[in-house]
Amino acid sequence: MNESWVIPPEANAGFVCQMEDVLQLYTSVYDPDYPLVCFDESSKQLIAETRKPLPAEPGQPERFDYEYQRLGVSNLFMFFEPLTGWRHVEVTDQRTQIDYAQQMKYRVDERYPQAKKIKIVQDNLNTHMGASLYKAFIPAVARRILDKLEFHYTPKHGSWLNMAEIELSVLTRQCLDRRIPDKNLLKQEVAAWEEHRNQISCKADWQFTTIDARIKLKRLYPSISS
């Protein structure tokens, strides 16, 4: 079986335009009036044991039976402030337009009520759009929320530019890389991980700049003849 990769297109002006937009944001200085928030989502398969695991012994790790029971899937919404080292993970049953809209409303009304504009970095998933707000709320409310949001999209095949994706990877490695049987336990585990990461203010050490992109990803830039 061949390994699959996400390969960006060659010489694509749209890709580099969105890439440089996001990279420029990552060089900004923190401003509470214009907070920068990376947003992404993932899922977690809920799995229960069918047999009691064997406890760990000297020289022998805890052992789990290869059989298990699937108990559905929970969705994870990740919000990450790379300039402050704050993150929040919301566990939901679904990832519909309504769920997305509720998350955006919470950012505006609860997390950043005093902000003049919230800069959201996100990918191009079909729910990640202003129309989702109009599907969830009356027009006046939808417009009020959208007026406080400034969307910045990572390019197609460029989700690696979203630092929330990096945080989701950390969450998976440190907390979710095991069998979790139900949503309540999942929420407890995620909340504990989140609290610890926020207490020690784990920020993203982003090193890749626009100058780096123009050198290392030169093939992605259209060739302009003089």
C-alpha cells in the first residue's frame, strides 16, 4: 500500500496568496483589541473495552484485548491563541454549520467581548463560512457576530499553516492516543489537558516566514517574465 501525502499545486497564485496572508499574521504583535485565534476541528472515536485489561506488572505493561466496541464519534473544536499560549477545546456531538456558528458566537460574546475585531485562521471546510451564522441565528445576530470576525483561510492543501492543527496533534499524542468509552470521560480528559497547557502557557514557536516560503517553496510561486 502506497503512503499518501497532501501535495500542494505547482505555481499557484491562489495558494501563495493565502499562505503569505497567514504567515504575515503570525509575525504580528499581540493586541487585545485584535486577537489572533487559530481554529480547527477533529474527531475522536469512542471505544469501550470488551474485556477487562490486564494490569501492569514488573517488566510487563498494561495489556488490552484486541477486541473493542465502537460507541460513536465525538467532535473536537480547537481554538488556539499562538501569541498568548491559550487554547480551548469544545467537545460536541456533531460538526454542523450550527455547531460552528455557536462556537463563533461564543468567541465574540464570551471570550472576546471587548475586541474590536477577532482574526480567525481556519481552513476551507464547507461549514467554515459566514453563511453558517445566518443558518443558526436571525440576520441581526448573525451580522453582529460577523462584523466582529475577520476570516483568514489557509490555502487548499495548506492546512499545515494552521497552528490549531499542531495543537490538535499535541492533544492526540498527550491525551487521546488511547481508548476512551464515552463523551463525559472525553470532556474530563480534554479539560484536564487544556488546563495544564494553559497554566504553563505553551505557545507555538513558529519559525517559518514569508521570506522562507519564497525560498524553500519557490516552485509554488508563478514564474513572472520581465
